[in-house]
Amino acid sequence: MLLAATLGLLVAMLLALARAVFGPTLYDRILAVNSFGTKTVLFIAVVGFLAGRPHFLDIALVYALINFIGTVAVLKLSHYGEFGASASGEHGDDL
């Protein structure tokens, strides 16, 4: 059953990768890359369970955090055009 789940995850990862390459808008591509990252976390966890290596779950959790931070950074870059801008549009120079 877990082998079928692994194969299903691989198919879903391929579909997400195709969406990332052929997505019509930037936000579709960002969402597809985020979805690919989430499926990669699941894939690492399932492969770790199949291989009898519970340490893979720690790797999957770290990868999930990196995926989240990377997605937020790319969205901020696409919205503001730079990483240093705050949410209010001010740069914090008026202390």
C-alpha cells in the first residue's frame, strides 16, 4: 500500500512540475513549486518509513520549513520587487 502511495506521489510531483513549467501566470508557477515542495516532504517521509529510517522525518520537516520560507520570500519579491521592503511600504528609515 505504501508503494502505491509512493508511486502516486511521484505522479503528482510530475504533474506539479509540469504546471510549474507551463503555468500561464507567475502565481500559478509559484503555487506549483510550493505544491511540489509539499509533495517532496511527503515523499521523503514515506521513503523513510519504507526504508526503516525514522531520521528521514527530521529531514522532511527541515525541508518543509525551507519550502515555506522560500515560498514567502519569492512571493514578497514578486510583489514588492525587493526583499527589504516592509508590508506597509516603508523602509523603516524614520526612527
